[in-house]
Amino acid sequence: MPWTRATLDAYRAQLRRAEDRVARTVADCRGWLAEQGAEGRGELLEQAKEAALRTAPFVLYQQGRQYTNFRDHNTLTGKTLWPGHPDCALSSLQDLPLELWSDHDVQLVVCLTLLIRSAGPGRVEEANGTQLTVDHVAHMLERIRVGYNAALGRDQVPPAASATVADLHELAVSLRSHRGEVAREAQLYREIHGALMHKIEKVAGPCADLARAREDAVTARLTSRLPLSGDNLAELGEALAAAPGWLAAPHGDFATGLEALVYESAAAATEAFEADFAMSRGMRSLPDLITALREERWAEICDWEITRFFCCVVPDPSAARHFGDSAAALADAAWAMSSRMQYNSWHFIAGNLPKAPEVVDRDHFVPPTIPDVAFYSDQHHHGHVNNNVRFSIRSPQSVVVDGRRFNGFVDLRLLRCDGAPFGEQDLLAAHRVSAFTARATGLVAELAAAGEQIEVTAFDSPWHWSAVTGGADPATRAS
């Protein structure tokens, strides 16, 4: 189809306007970076490098140029490029005069700064797969501002006075300062779209009938199987806090009440949420952790193997249909998930420790603090591809251990291999279940701090085989 002269002229005019707008934006970015001075720019680069190192994979674009910390073609510090690597686009700018920075790099540093200042490194993932421009970041921050004000019920966060970097930076800082207040009024969470690796922070609405029905079902199972009473999970938590001693004693088939509670909570979630799998992770020996914390043995904690952690995975028996109708394959999948979740606990724990050299040098991510709901993870995430995990909910919780808060110390995960995706109401109910498990873990931490010796010994490979198949682990029989 040939273009008319008028159409071609209109296209060229639009292109000139876009080029002029980009030129003005780049000039504004350069001016703002110049105001920071050489030392300030160095600090911004260090902040951006640390964010790239401690954040899950992301891929960003500046027109045709790709910036990523992901897999083989890394251009930023991440799993492949160590901090200071000459191939890292951010490291290459260190001590380089601003006038020698490319227009792409200028915009990258400014946009990363705005994102990080608004919520920490995790906000960078919300730009995944996009053209990273100041205009795009401004749009993101405005959407977040509107959501925060709606949750607070008032215009607490004013809009940016203009689209300049200085005014957007002021908005980003304001969003960060009000984020905790928003989280007290409503539940923040993220939607994750697996095929795009794109993540969006959202503000949840109130619990409705579905969330209450899910919670009621979990509560009914827990009150029938544990020495607890109450009409909801909050009341069960109060009953638990009033008499936590049984958590340290044997209960049923488990060596401790904590093990029984972790298992029953996961099993109840599998059933109540119509999930193919539910799982709950934590640390095996809180007394060991407390001793190491009191003696400030940061290097030792960082050196602990993943076997220091556990994850209880409870599949629905019908999930075997996704694994050739084989209970053995289902058990193998459950143990593979458990092992991966042990690694996640290992990966997060260092992020809660003081920034001693051995902690900084240890591979770790910033521990998660808000839940998320994911769609079509089997289109991207290797572990989810291998285990047919299409839809999921992750609900991380913090736990105070001997006076130190550990973010992401426990979590509840719900998985579906097909069918309908999880929704916001599912997430709200799941977050209450994980909060209950976290409260129990915190109570056990208090018992351990007072001298009680409590250790989780269940949820290893033989346990998962026996729990899923009903028989002894073949490896155990062979030995």
C-alpha cells in the first residue's frame, strides 16, 4: 500500500516531535545528573548495581539497546557478571566523565534511580520487558500514586509538579515514605505475568466471600486436627499464643507440634484453595540460628547448606494426572519443589544480616515482603516449566528471631498446573494462612530464645516419598 505525500509528511512531523521530546528528556537527565556531582553519580551507580545484583531477572530496553542481568547476554551485574565486571554497563560508567555517557546510559541511570527510590530494588522488575524512558517511569509512578491515595482515602501523595527528573524524584521519594502507611491500610501485592517476566504492584480490595470461604475451610481443618479453637485464623493465632508449649512437644506422627502445624496448614491450603500443590518453608533449627546471631557469626550463617532449611510440600493426589498418573513421579516433583524452596530460604537469609564483608560477598536476593500471584509461569520459569506449574501464589512473611526481623523467613505457596488462575481473593486468604504459620514460627523462636531445644526433622526426601506414595523411599530401602 503506497503512502500518500500527506501521510508521509504527517509521519515525519510526528517523528520530529518524538525526537525533540527525547532530546529534551536526555538534556534534563544530564542536567540532573550533573547536579549530583561526581560523588553523587558514583553513589547512584553503586545503588543501581546493587539492585541489579540482588534482584530477580529483568530485561529493559533503551530503543534498540538491551540492559539485562538475565542469563547469557548480561549487560548488567547479575548471575553472570560480577560487580565491577567491565562488560557491566553500569560499572563501565564508574569514574567516566558525564559528557562521555551515552544518551541511553544517562536515561538508564536516571530511570533506575527513580524506580529504586520509589520502593527499593523490587520496583525495577515492574519495568520488565519495557522501553525504559522517563515518560514511562512517570506514568508508572502516577499509577502507583493514584492507587496509594485510594487506599489511604485521601490525597496524601501529591502529583509530580512536572515531568522533570527533579519533580519525579520528589514523587518517588514521597511514594517510598508512604508505602508503609498504605500497607497498613490495605494489602499490597504484585501480579506476575510469566511469559513477559512483567510484575505490577497492586493494592488489593477488601476480603469478600471467596476469601472468607477459603479461610473458613482452612480453619475448620486446623481446629479438627490441632489443639486449637477459634472461628478464624486470627483467633487460632491468639489461642496459639496463649499456650504455645505444645509446639515444642511431639504431636501425632510428628516430632514437634510445629511440624504438625506446618503440615496441616499446607494440607488444608491444598484442599481449601483447590490447588495441585501447597508448600510451606522455614528453618530447621531456630536454636542454632539464635546462638549464631548472639555470637554474630555472620560468616557461619552464610555458609550453612540448604539442608539447614526445610519445605513441606503437600500435593493433591489428583495432581498425579500431570505426571503420568504416577504417584512416584508426583513424589519426585514434590521433593524437587521442596529442594528448590530450601534454596530460596538459603538465598534470602543473608539479606537480613548486617552488611559484613562475608554477607556482602554471599550470593543473595533482597528478601520478599509482599505476596504475589503469577500467571503462566510455565512459559518462562525453568522450575515451573519442569513441574507444570502454570498459576501460583507466593505469600512471604517476616518472623522476629531473638529481636532481629527476618523478612521472607517463611512463606506459603499455592500451585495449579492447569484450570483457572488464582485471583486476588485467593491471595488475600492465602496471606492469612501464611501469617498464621509465621506466628507459630515466631512463638517457637521465643521458646528457643528462652532455652527450648526445638528442631524440625521432617520434610526431607524420605518423608515426601512416604507422604505422597504411602511407601518407604526406594533409596532408604536400598541402603
